[in-house]
Amino acid sequence: MTLEKSPQRWNYKTLDLKPLKGLDFLEKLGNLLDEAGRNGWDLVYMCDDFIIMKQLYFFKD
């Protein structure tokens, strides 16, 4: 399987950041964004409570 750029079909996902809050917030956020990036997602918007991700790539067999 390979990641292929998807210019015509974009998916959006909203992730809640409240469960990540704590002393290691930045580490948890970094891990979350790294995993999302590996799966073809890109950060669109971020505030204190949530982030919005946009899927730029999809897996193709």
C-alpha cells in the first residue's frame, strides 16, 4: 500500500484535546500529530479545546 495525494476528495476530522491536557500535553500532542501525519492527515486549525485535521492522502493498493 502507498499513500497517494487526493486533490478531489478531502475528509475532515475533529479531535478533542481536553483528554490530553496535563503536564505532558505537548508530548501527547506531538505523538498525535506524528501519527496523523503518517496516515496522510494535515493540521488545518487548532485551538485550546480541539483540532481539525484534513486528509490530504489516502492509501492505495
